[in-house]
Amino acid sequence: MIKQYFTQAWAQLRQQPIISAVSIAGTALAIFLIMLVVMMQQVKVAPFAPESNRDRFLHVHYMSISNKAWGDGTSNGPMSAQTARECFQSLKTPEAVTVYTCMVVSTPVNLPGQPAIGIDLLQTDDIFWHVFDFAFTAGKPYDKAAFDAGLPVAVITESVARNLFQTTDAVGREFQLNHAPYKVAGVVKDVSTLATSAYGQVWVPYTSTEIAKDTWSDKHMGMMSCTMLARSRDDFEAIRQEAERRKQEYNTLIGEDGYELIYRNRPYDQEKNAIAFAANLEPDINQARRQRLIIFIILLIVPAINLSSMTQSRLRQRVSEIGVRRAFGSTRLELMGQIITENLVVTLMAGVLGLLLSVAFAYLGNSLLFAQEFTRTLSPPEVDASILLHASTFGWALLFCFVLNLLSSGIPAWRASKVGIVNALGGRLH
């Protein structure tokens, strides 16, 4: 039966090549635009190295603090290392909690006597390498002993290693980082800027610099963010409850000086954190979902209306065939099922074309399509198959093909099945 549907669909394509070409092009364009919207969302939430555990991440990138002396005013931004340790690294429910600087900073690196190049520096703790899964090509990450001692060691990307040493075999070699000597502990594959929490080109222990002293509000606020790795998503609520209890305890201590930390329902999961842009505003995740849904509906309904008229045109050529089938006992439901299924074959062909076009455009136009609103790096966002293509990508494409097929062929199929046998044999749709 399925083979018959494919044969019939192919025959219809050959009989009406112009209408078929326009139908395929229109469907492919609709799927192309929809999949671009899907990919723009997926790069923010779908897992890829070194953020392969995004589905288990909880983030606290920023927070607010108030003081009785300020009235209704608040200070907003990243936290200090002290606050991160006391409020989040002390939690027992998460598998791991890492503390790192809230953003990359362009920093000069060079070999002695050589001109400097600018790299994106991220300062972290040793737990960072457990939470995020980097692909090491040489060496290893710095450990707890190196972090506690504040040793000047670094993990660098392959591109930085090649720029500095003309080779990726750089473990143990020294270079100047902002005019201070550092030794390479490990080399990792380059990281896309779309990995917004883990991205960097050079990573060093934050204890090896003075960044932890860059604080305000009596050392409660500073330059640090944190990411928690839950054992499973089922632990999210327990982690939030424990974090809330710890905040209340900490607020009791700092309340003696009039201070109070304000989380605004942090920590956020990956989806909510991806749309958060201000410390003093909680993102509306439901509004963001509604906006995407409206975009999907528009991108489906507009082409479906046009494709529906083309499907109706093709059915006019098959009125006699419909009459013969009805005369030999085919039910209206069977006729509708056949027409919709045959149209689905064409829609799937166009859907594959639209998906391929969207992937190609994502590769070629990555700097435009995936431009990040708030970033401190000048590096363009790099994409590859591991970032763009997931099982969910194909699942969304298949779902939208199915929905578009129902919208564009459902009404014409229903109208064709309602035609009387005599009218159909006479070549009339009404």
C-alpha cells in the first residue's frame, strides 16, 4: 500500500510538473524558515560539547542585593567568589557546583620577545572541568591542588596553541598572559561562542589572579557566576529549595549590616537562562514560548493556504478517478486518507529539501543567524553538525511536515471525498 502511494505521488508530480515544482518549492521554503527558527532556539538549549549536560544545568549568572540604607534601590550584577562559595558551593543536592568569571575578557598573550595577540580569557575553579566536558587533545585540566595554590597554569585551545607555538603539542610550555608567565597544562579543541557558559580560548584558575578581590557591597557582589550540575532534572526543585534555605541563612548573617540577597527565582535552567539578560528582571519563559508558537503558526498557515489551492488544482485532474473509486466501494475516509498520504509523500520530499537548505544556510550565515545580543567576544559563532543536528531537529522537521501536510491537503481532501459519485464520474467537483 505504501509503495502504491509513492507510485501515485510520483505519477502526479510528473503529470503536473509546474504545479508540483511550485508546491515543493513553497513547502521547502516554509520548512526552511521554520527550521531556522528551531535551530536558533536549539543552539541555546540543546546539548553539545562542552555543554553536553545542559539538560542538567542550573545557572546563577547574576543576582541583586539590597540594603536598608538604600530604600527601594538594589545593586545588580554578578556575585563575589565568597558569596558563590557560601550560597551555592555549599549545597549538598547537586552533583557539582562550579564558580567562574561572569564573562570572558579579551587579554593579550605572547611569547617573550614576540608580538601579543588577543584571546578570550575565562577564569574558573577546578570543578569547572567536571561540570563541562571539554575534548582534551593534550595534557589535562588543572586540579584542586593547583587551584588552591593559585598556580599560574592554563588550558588553551588548539587555535591559541598554533598561534603561539605553531603546534598543538604545547603541554609544559610557557607563555605570557597579560605580561605574567603561565604554563600550559592542557590543550582542548576550539569551543564555539554558542557555549555561552563554558566558552573561552584560555582558562586559568581565578586564584592565580586578583579577580576575586574585584568586589563591591562589602564583598557580597563581584565578578563571579556559577553553574550547578544536577544528578537529574528531577532534582531541580530540591536544589532550588536548598538554595533558598541557604540564602535565608546567609541573609540572616549579612542582615546585621542591612544587606539582603535577592535571587529572583534563580537558579534558572538552561532554557530560562538563555533568555535572561538583566540581573534585576526575571525572564518570562511562557511569553518566549508563546512568541515562538505564534511564529510557527504564521509560517505554517500562510504557505498552507497557498498550497491548499494547488492541491485543489491537482485534484481537479483526478475527479473521474475519485468517481471510479467511489463507485467500486471506497469510503470517504479511505479517499481522504489516500489523498492526504499521497500529499504527505510530496511534503516529506520538500521537507528534506527545506531541512538541507536550513542547515546549509546555518553554516554559511552563522555569524548573522546566531549573532549574540550580549557578548564580550569579537569571535564569530562557529557551528558544526554536533551543534545543529540532533534527534530533536529531525523530529521537529517531521512534525512540521506532517502539520503542514494536514493544513494544505486536509480541506481539499475532505471536499473531494464529499463529491457525489455521479458528479465525480462526470468530472465535476461540485
